[in-house]
Amino acid sequence: MPLELSEPEPGATGQEEQVATREALTAALATVPRDHLACLLLRVYSGFSYEEIGAMLGIPIATARTRAFRARLALANALRASEEST
């Protein structure tokens, strides 16, 4: 299931700023390795436990946790770099 972002409210923070935020998030998500992103999305977006993620992906529980952590870290770093460049 793809991640869907809700439509922004025009006028709340300015449509241009919302477009820039969406573009920054999309670019940041593209930098995260797919196997890491899968673990993060299964955990955060779908609400599965690390045990369930490990079973679904055929990986140890510790690997599922590590990949989700590294995905969070990569997203934070990419968003921070994007914010600093603007």
C-alpha cells in the first residue's frame, strides 16, 4: 500500500511552502534503502510489531528493528539537509 499524503489546506501555511515540504519529504523518502523503508512503513504506517515484520520479510527481529531505526535516521538526516539548503 503506497503512502498517501492528505491534501494540504490552502492558506494555512501557504501553498508554496506546502508544496516544498511535500517535495522535500518525497526526496527524503527516495534516499532510504527499500528494505529499510519497508520495515519503517510496516511498523509506523501499518502498525505491525517487529516480530510480525521479521516473519513477513523473513528476517530476524533485531534486523527489522535496526532497519526501521536506520530508515528513521536517514529520513531525519535528509530532511535536515533539505531544510538547511533552503
